[in-house]
Amino acid sequence: MVDASTTQTNFQNTSLYVGDLDPYVTEAQLLEKFSTVGNVALVRICRDKITRQSLGYAYVNYSQPSEAERALDTLNFDLLVGKPMRIMWSQRDPAIRRSGVGNVFIKNLDQSIDNKSLYDTFSTFGNIISCKIMGDENGSKGYGFVHFETHEAAEKAIQSVNNMSLNGKIVYVGPFLSKAHRHNQDKAADGSQVFTNLYVKNFDADFDDDRLRQLFEKFGELTSVKIARDPSGRSLGYGFVNFKDPQDAAKKNISNYNCYKS
């Protein structure tokens, strides 16, 4: 007898959601693209029940979980008919999607930050289930969501990136909450913006967390220090320093070091 839960788990491990598709993309084009990394068992573009027009997303199923994982790692944000595909694991359980566990809300994003930039920034903290910047015909609306696999990864991301300057703008990062609870959480008591996090870049590959902490702890008490690394553990050349006191993070003499807020 086959365990239903096992069957569901295996399906989820081989099934990918592919979003942000051009409306004229065909199943044949998806099959050609995704067959480059493994044996595709099924491709299905979701369509309007009446007009049969594409809804802009599809599902791709592989024969083996390792093939689906390779597709997610290598094809995410690849161009198809001129648009970057947004790929994530297929999650059919609505209870998990609605629970909010591991879901992070980001706002005040610069217009230059796209889905791939958001993914690259946050993937250093843990496995990402989904990642999306909200937009319209005019481009980014300046906010988005990152859904992590675990609550712990979401907490690390919040602690490291909240109130950090990204591309010249202080971003708010927090747990996904209702609009009422999110209101004005990135404001100080007097209405002005504050930040406690610094984004540090352009250091050598052998620069570690301890050296980064030693460099900045002279300016004030630190709550966390983290260097971003790829899956092999190699430094990506940038990291995050989180001060307890916003005034310490804002000290002008920090700018005398070869480190930058961007």
C-alpha cells in the first residue's frame, strides 16, 4: 500500500511552479527549455477557463527530485521570450501558503531591485520557497515578499537586513503581517527613518565574521555580524553588520574605512 503523504511529498519534490511568463509562451517552448537539465514528465500552462489565454504561469514536473532541484538552481530568472522566469517549488497546500511561517515582507525597495536581485540578497540566509517584487505596468511598486523554508531563516534575514541601506534606500524587512500591523513600523517616534544595519562590501575572500566584527565593534555594541557565502561556503565579498544603537550605525567616522553603505 502506498502512503498518500509519501506520494504527495514526492510530487512536491519533482514539481516546479514557473511564473512571470510571457502570455505567448507555449508548452513546447517550456519543454525545450526545461529538458536541458533533466527528463521532463509533464508541462502544463495554466489558462483562463473561458478564453483559454495563458494566465502567465505553468507547472513543470520532472521524473527525479534531483532534476527539479537542478532546474531551480540553474534556470531561475533565465529569459524565455525576453522575460525572466520566476521558478519555485510547487506548493499545493493552501494552509502552508496562508500560515505566514517563514514569510518576510520587504518595502521601500529601489526601482532598480528586481526579483533576481531580491533573491540573491536573501538566499544567503536559507532556502527560499518563493520570492517576488510586486509591480504593475510602470515597474516595481517598491515592496515584495520572500517566503523561506524555515522560520529560523526568516528571522536571520530580518535581523540582518532590516533598516539596511540597499541601493541608497533604507529598507524595512519584517515578518509578513496584515497591513494594519505593518503601518509605520519603519518610522522612529518622531516620524524620521532610522537604521541599525550596514551593508559592507569589497573585502577579500579570506575576510571572516570575526575580522568583520573586530573592525566595527569599536563604534558600538553589535547584535549580529554575517558574511554572505555561496553554497560551498566561499565568501561572496559582502556582509551585514547590525548595531544595537542607530546612532552607532550612523557615526560619520565609519565612512573613513574601506566599507560602504549602498
